[in-house]
Amino acid sequence: MTSKITSGVSFLGMVVGALLVVAPAGADEVVAELTRDTPIAAYGGVVAWSDYDAATARYRLVIRRGAQAMHASMANSRRPFDVSLGPDSHGRVVALYTRCRTANHGCDVYRYDVRARRERKDISVSSPTKDEAWPVQWRDHLAFVRRARAYVVDGYSPRPDPRGKRGGGQLMDCDVPYIKSLSTPAPSRRLDRGLCAPTTGMSIRGERIVQVTDLNQGGAGSESQVRVLRTRGGAGRLLARARGGEGGYSPFASPSQSATDIYLTRTGIREGTSSGVFLRFTGSRKPPTVVQPNVRVAGRMARDERGAYWYVQAPEPPIEDHYEPPFCVSPLAPCRLIRASASPFSQATRALPPRLRVTVEKSGCITRPSSAPIALSGDLTRTIVRRSAIVRREPLRGVSLELLHSDRPEGRGPFAPTGLTTMTDQAGRWSLSLSNPLSSEGFFAAVARGTGDASGAVSVCLDPVAP
């Protein structure tokens, strides 16, 4: 069952909020629609994420307990919450995040009592002069980073230069991790800092802290690191790194932990690298287990201590094989928060959310003479997977579809209805013909009212030779 929290994206009021086709047993569940990508967190049967309201251009924190989701009883924010969930010193579920006085400054740590539905500022770690980010708690320990800037030796090896400004290097963001024992009055302790970079995710479990950084310089010089720290201090350990170059950049994101393993995603695109995947690290010297999700993911995921997995599904790209963010601002469909029916790393068979496709040539452009009708076809199926392997595809029969059109560049919308509708047949296939062709190039997409799905946009090009 979909939990509709947001005011949502609405392309002509057709898709968002649609009733979903009943999913089979063992199917990944659509929990909520997301009009912006957002950090997600999960612990103790509770899931948290940020809900964007287009009318106010603000975010509200959503707390889902069991099957019920509601907005947290607190003020909204101009940016997504860097929310985490974990046990407090009494084992109760607590949400941590930061609030900022301006867009990027005056940031302090706040906690939200999930049961009592109350927010308060954590003055034990909030500095009056420094900005905090990515707070995480495991019982008595609270880890976070403080935003800082430092002069580095050079941009391709951004280590803090002990000579400071005199070294002649550039000034860069250089986050510093900290740990606080909440049961003592002792101040927060600084932990080992790696390369200078912004932090994009934190996780803590027991004495182990995972910090993900992302120095995105638009190609060469970009680097994402996964570092393992300990609450007791000492040198951090580099678990994984990803560098950018001419082939693109694929950073890490969304760290989660079990008692033994570390879970992440990889986003972006990098030639020769598995991107848009789930990763599991077991042990410090073993390569990660990589699972291709066989569904387009925006990069956010979370795993709770009970083994439940949550991820953000991105809509189909506006042009086939275009995988660059932002993902959740599609004019055709929103992103979705999905609860996996089983661990993607297990041998369990899972049914993914439905996928609506338009059949296109390899070029991605359907070429036609100017006087010929436009014929489009495709299918609506549900993919059954086991880990990375596709077991089979099951057709979705009797689902109502409508054809939309846009004449905007790159198929980014807005899309308008063509007035053509159809139903999927027994094999889940569909076809439509536009007998009154448009006089210019354009983009088409199909939408399915019964599932809330939209295809990627495909271009229709006029043949300059044919009459």
C-alpha cells in the first residue's frame, strides 16, 4: 500500500496518487512518492525521510512506524534533513538531524523523540561557532562531523597543509569527525580526519563509525571515500575509494551497518565501474559483494537492524541511457521509496516494482516520414530477480495506458496528453498509432494509471529524405 504524504508531482493529475495494482507475495513494496531525492534512515521498525512541499519549497520530516506514516510534530526546513535513526541510551528509537539558521550556516544537532513526538536541540554537541552535520547515535555514543575549511597541499591530493595559507594551496571544505559520550560531561572528542572533503553520510553501530565523503570536482580530482573509525579514537581505516576522470564519477552513498557488515550504494556513472548498485563489505580485506538492482535507483538506501531494506527508485530517464541526476524532478513520475521484500544480497526471489517501456531503435529515435503516422509500442512487466540475476518477467494485463507528448528539448517536459489510450494485452504488450502526426520533432511517453508508472521519454524524428 502506498503511503501518500506529499502534495506530490502532478502531470495533469493523472499518475501521482494512483492506486497500485495489487503486488504479488514477495514483491518490493512502494511506500511513498518522493518529489525530491532525500536521505532515508531505518531502525527498530521505524523509517524516516524528508517530504518536499512544492507550494512552500520546504521539507518536512516523515516518520513511518509499522504501516503508518505521518509528518513529525516540528518545524519544516529549507533543505532535506540529514536524518539518522538509532537507539538512545535506554534503547528507544531516536531521530537525529541538523537544523541551520541559514542555508548552510548556524547548523546544530537536534533530536526527535519518536514515541513522545517532541524535538529538542542537543546542546551537548552543538557548538555556538561551528556547524554540525550528519549526527548518528548508538546508545551512549553520538558521532557527527563539524564543517570546516582548510588549505590543502594541492587539489589532486587534498590533505590539510600544516603551513596553512602560507603553503599556497587552495582553501577547501574539510569536515572533521567527532564523538561524544552522552553519559559524561566530557566534551566531544575529535576523531581522525582523512582527505579534505564534504561528508555525505554517516553510520554508527556499537564502536564502529562509517563516514562517507564526496569531493566532486566535476571529473579529474573527484574522489569519494568510505572510512571506518572507532568510538575510542585512533587512526581511521580506508575501506573503499572511488575516483573521477574522463570516464565519469561514481561516488559512494548511504552507509548502513549490521553487526558484521557495511552496506552502501554507488551513484553517478563511471566507465568500467558498476554504478547504481548495492554494495556489502564483509571484512576489511575482502572485495565487496555487488548486487545490480535491475531497477533504476536514485542512490539512497537504508537497512535496519532487523534486516529490512529500503531504497529510492528513480523514474525512467527522459532519454534512454541517460543516468545523471537530479533523479526525482521528472515531469512524468516521482521517485518512490521502496521496501524490499527480502535482502537484495540473499538468495530469496523478489518481484520488483512494475516497469513500463517503449520499444525504440538502438539510436533511441523513432524515425518516420513526415506524412506517416507515428506507431509506438512497448510492454508493462514486473521483473522477478534473485540477487543480480533476472529470473523472469511477468506481464501486467489489462492496465490502462495513455500517451503523452512534449516538444521541449531532451524530453524534459512538460508533457501533454495526446488523447490516445489503450490497454495492455495478455502478454503485457501495448501499441498506439498517432494518425495525425505532428509537424515537428518531439518526445513521447506512456503512463499507466493502474500502477502509477511512466516510461522514459523517446524521441520521434522526421526522416529528412522520405516524403
